[in-house]
Amino acid sequence: MKETPADRRLIIDLEKCFGCFACAAACPEKHIAFTDHEGLRRFRAPSLCGAQCDACRKACPVDAIVLEEVASEEPRPALIELTWGLPLTRCRTCGEAFTTEKIRQSLSDKLAALLGSADLALDRIPLCPSCRRDDEAQRMRSATRTLPDPLP
Amino acid sequence: MNAFLHVDFRRCTGCFACEAACRTAHGGACRVHLAFADGLPVPLMCRQCENSPCAAVCPEEALVWDKTHGVVLLVERCTRCGLCAVACPFGVLSVDPFGRPNVVKCDLCLGRRAEGKRPACVLTCPTEAITDEPDRPLKRRRLAGSVPPIAARPFSESLPAPMGKEGGVQGGFRGKNPR
């Protein structure tokens, strides 16, 4: 039987998806796309995928993607575009959106369990990478400010 | 000694030579970042933490710590989910979902070290603010005279004189509590 282009149904578990871009990066055909716009990370993906691969399902760190076989006798549903969005979190200092709220939450829970609640890594989770670097520079300089410069 | 780059940021003049060298050595994105605190430059790069948050959060265990190479990325395991970039407390790690390399992070110039060369930023820094020799900053300060050299003062001089002699422990005690 001839291989039809639309073979498998893409099902996204929105409870599990936390808005990383592993699936978008993994797709060899670049079918899954994402954009960060106005406080929301929007994903776009086809509802049916004809490619014989499961790169997106394998890459997903939270197993939110299910690829369901469409039986050959079943009438093909119309190809629609799946869209879903996750709210972005903003940097506490500069206000720039740098990751999704769900990733921030899950990482701070994970790091608190691993490193203890008083760790530096946990304090800096609400900051964007650029503000983390500024904060670190400030910390390094203030740690040595009281000492006279010993070098000529 | 664990592998990491030693930064004496008081020597940094903020000339951005390290950033330029890094870009030239690796092509594309820069792995050294000059951050400024009240106008004073601080070069920041991956610190190759032993218990690193980036390696802890990686769902695929693609970041592993090694004594001689620091935190190493295993490219074939990485899915580019970007969690390590959010976890890094120093903001020196970034993930590119579509370009190459996938994780932009200081690897202590792994390719150059394989050829027997030293990291590009170390060779380029005009004031030796970045170095890969752990004892270099201390050696330099000894030469400048700000830290006394180890051999200048024998440790026995700083110890109290032995018991029974003039100025010894007994003498000190009497001096403190005069009759």
C-alpha cells in the first residue's frame, strides 16, 4: 500500500509541556516552531506528521509528546495546525522575558531539593542571564572593595 | 587541581581582547563575558563547578563534570532543551536551539588543548588577568612584594619561645598579671 503523507497524529500533553524548545530543535523537518512574543511563548506544530521519525518524542524531557498511529482505513482528519502557548517569566531586575514560568518553577523546586534553599543558584533563578552576570560582577567587586589594591 | 580558568579581575582593563579571542577560536558566539560593576570590568566564564546546577538539571545527563576537563558537554546526548541555561547562576551558559554548537559554554578550549595549545583568552589577555596556572596570581603578588615570600620568615619565628626561657609562656603569664 502506498505510504500516505499524513501518518501519525501528534498529541501534546499541555499539563506536562513546560515550554522548552527541545522538540523544535529536534525536528529534522523543522515542523515545530516557537516564538516568544508579548509575554507568551507560542508553539506551532502540524496535527499530523508524515515523517517516519520520533525525534520530537525522544527529545521531550517531560514526555509530553505522543505520536499516535492513524489506522489506514480510518478517514483522514483534516490537517490543522496545533498551537499552544505558555506564559513567559520576566527578569526581576530588567523585566526581560527569558524563559517560561513553568520552567522557572520546576527548576527552582528541583534546585531547592538538590542544593538547599540558601544556595546562590536558587537566588538567581528569577534573574535573566545578563542580570545574573551583572549581579556576579557586583558581588566579586564588593568582596574586594575593602582591600587596598596590592598590585602596582 | 580541578581544571578552571583563574581570573584576577583587578588586573582586567576591560579591553575585550578575551571576547575577541574566544570568538576567533570557536567561531560564532562568545563564551567569555565581560560584566561591569560600577564601571569596573569583571571577566566571567564557566567556572566548571564540581556540583554544578546545570549538570543537575539536565534531563539527559549531557553535562558531566570531570577533574581534568571541567564540565563537559556530551553533544550526542544534548536535546537543546535549554534548562542548563536557566539553571546557571552566573549566566555564562546559553543554548542555541537551531545553530551550532548547541550549548555555548567555555570548555577551556578543548580542541586547542588536544593540540597542545593553551586557551585562547589566556594567551590573548594583555595583563594576564585570565590564566590557567593556579599559582600564577600568588607568584605575581610575591614578586610585587605585597605578599611575603614563604622563605623570608621561618615559621619558628612566629612561635612563642619554649617554656622556661626568657620571654616564654611563663614570662608572658607573669607580665599579664603583675603582683
